[in-house]
Amino acid sequence: MHKKIIQTKRTIWILLIVLLISSMAISQTVLAWDDCPFGYIDDPYPGACPRYIDTNNDGICDHSQSDPAMATEPIDSTSDVSNKSEIKTTGSPWFENENLVRLIVSFFIILIGVLLTKYANKHGIIPSWKTRSIWNILLLIFFIPTSITGILLVTHNSFPLPPTLLLLTLQLHTITSFFFMWISGVHILQHPKYYTRSTK
């Protein structure tokens, strides 16, 4: 039985790692035009939200403009450069993507937390039932802001938020949702029997 639990935990960890790698790969390859969820049109650099991206270097967020390839007349991306004091360059998206950095940082924070609680359990500093309670409380703590900010973002088109509050809401939602996701993974690993039996 103990070996089965270990195998189940390894399988779940492998699935989580594969999911992480896949999500990072997709985030670097998928790009859509004219799909701003907040309805912005020709949003200039640095953009009204962290989703700003500019692949054609025209100083306008790609999500807030139509695909230049679909335009009837060719667009010269260098014609306005002299009139712009600063143009956002794409550079290396792996290092300039703030959300990717937050995703990785939050993962290692939770990983360190897991290792510390395992150490505390092993040496009798904190009983295992208390650490499970702590993780459950953390799950609730990050669930609440993730849900509230998610609702605010979904209803933004009908009930617009001020730009400053919108940016803060986006950043808070991103950070708390990453932590909520990783802690949910910890919760699954702590209850492998429950989930394996449920899937059966």
C-alpha cells in the first residue's frame, strides 16, 4: 500500500510538471490580435494591463489592434518610430514575461514551504495534522482574493474599473491564482487516496 501511495504521488508530480512546461510553451507560441478582454483599442506602450505585448514594434498592444496581415494596405511599422519617445521591444519573452516569473517564483516558494513542513513533521516540531490544517487555511486565504478579483475582471466590461484599480486587480489576481494553483496541488498530494478512489 505504501508503494502505491508513493507511485501515485510521483504520477501526480509528473503530471503537474508536464502541465507547467506545456503552459509555458503555449504562452510563448500563442498570440491573438484584437482580443483585448477589456475592449481597449490601440492601447499605447506601456499598456493598461500586464498582458501588453508588441510583436511588430509599433508601440501599440497587439491585443488592442487588428492583425496587420489582414489589413488592406501594408503597414510600415517604422514610420512612427521617430514620433515615439520609447518603443517596447519584444526581446526575450522568457525573461520579460512578468507573469512567467511570478509563476516560477510562486512555485519555488510553495516547494520550500512543502519541504519545511515535511522537515517539521519528520523531526516532531509540528504534528502532521497541524501542517495539513495550515495548508488548508492557506488554500482558503488565496481562494478568496482569486475569486473576488476574478469576478471584478469578468464584470469589468459592464462595470469598468479605474485604470489604476484595474492594474492592481490584474496583478493581484495573477499572483493569488498562481499560489492557489500550487497549494491545490499540495492538497491533492496530501490526499492521494481520496482522489484515486474518486476517479475509480
